[in-house]
Amino acid sequence: MLRSVDLCDYMQNNPIKIGEEDSISEAVSLILEHRVSGLCVVDASDKLLGVLSEMDCLKVGLSGTHGTSDNTEIRSYMQPYPVKIFPENDLFVAVNSIIENRVSGLCVVNRQEKLIGVLSEMDCLRVILSAIYNDHREVGKVKEHMTEAIESCDVNANLLYVAEDMLKKGRRRRPVINKGRLIGQITCRQILKRLYQKEDNVEIVKTHMNNIVESCELRSDIVGVSNDMVRKGRRRRPVVEQGRLVGQITCRQLLKVISDFNRNQVAANFDPMYRDLL
């Protein structure tokens, strides 16, 4: 049963922060060290100024392959208008904002714009899943909600070409295939690590990809896949049929499906005082 709808009960209270005058290299080091998809940019009083994503860093890294200085300031590349939410807003306002704005999370600020936390789509999915009883009715199958037009790359593709295409299309990770079969995955974070090693040689995807990639089947149960992704901290999962890549399901898609299901089908599983919010 959902114990509350207060953001403070579910948000991450200690987001990774950085100053706008710090360098991109420092930002990359923090992203790689903490394994996060981005950083909150704040001033000396923790007022939120923007966000810097791993994709922003990838843009700098690709442009700097032949000489951008390590001293490039974050203010030049950060996103100055992040999607924000106030702690007094409820969980369902946050879920709707994530879905409508197509973002992976929200910055939680007070009325003085001071950063007090972050709430990710994964946090929201975890909470919504907790409101479903173990004997829930079936929500649906992956094939009913996945994206069929999925971008992938060949195992022998040039790493920089793949990185440039991911940047152009705003993708943080890409399934790797060999003759149509899913064999791995390359992520923005792996490419960042490669770019900031400052080596001149260009390698193929195979050199840096994850050889083990978690996938799901077309007929997998939505709730089962969601629980597994939450448990392992995965934001998207390739969908396969007999080993061949056929689509992709994302945390945001699952959040929308399960949130809608809860609103329409299993309101009785929520504490009565919150039912009117569904």
C-alpha cells in the first residue's frame, strides 16, 4: 500500500552537485565515479542554476577530440532551465511531469530555488510498483507497449561515429548487434570514459561494449520486467525474440503503463486518503 504521496519520502536527498565554474573534466570524473546520468549545477548557496548531463559532456568530448581544453567551464554547456518540482507537490504531479516533459528525473527545489533533492523516474516507478499487491491482475505484456523502431549499432562500427549519432539523437545507450542478434550494449558513460583518456587511436564498438546485456522477451509481463529493472537500476531494456532484437521498453513507458493501471484498476490497493488523487 502506498504510505504517502509526499515527495520528501521518496526523493534522493543528496544529489551530486557541481559549480558552474568547474570544468567539464571534473564533471566527467564525478559522473564516472558515482555512475550517474547527470549533475545538478548550483551556486555557493546551493541555488539551482542548471543541470549537466552525460550527453552534454559527450558533446564536449566529441568536439574536443582534437584539442578542447580540460578547463572548459560547465556554464557554457549546462542546461539552464531544468524541469523542477516543489517538495509540497505530490507524487502524481511528479509522475505526470516526468512523462509529459520526457525527462529522466526532476530537481526538487524550495521556493527560493535552493536544491534540496532529486526525484528520478526510477524512484517513481519503484513507489508505484510498491502499491501493487503480489496477487495483482496482469497489467500487460511488453510487446503491447514497447518501441519497435529501435536504433542499434553493429559490433564492428566505429566508436566515434556511433557516439556522434547517439548525441544527435539524444540516446544514452545503444544495443549492439551482430547479424541481427543482440550481443551487447554501448553506453554514453563508456564512451565518455574512452574520450577523456585522451588517446588518439579510434576503436570499434566491440572494444568497449558490455558483452552481457539484460533483455526481456516480447511476452514478458510488464510488472515482472518493471520490478527487475528497478531492482537492477536499469532505465531501458532491449526486447528480443529468439535472440533477435525487435524493440525496446523504457522506464518511462513502464511508469506510464503502471501508473495508468493503478489509477484505473487497483485504486483499492492505495490508502483511502490518497484515492482521490489517482
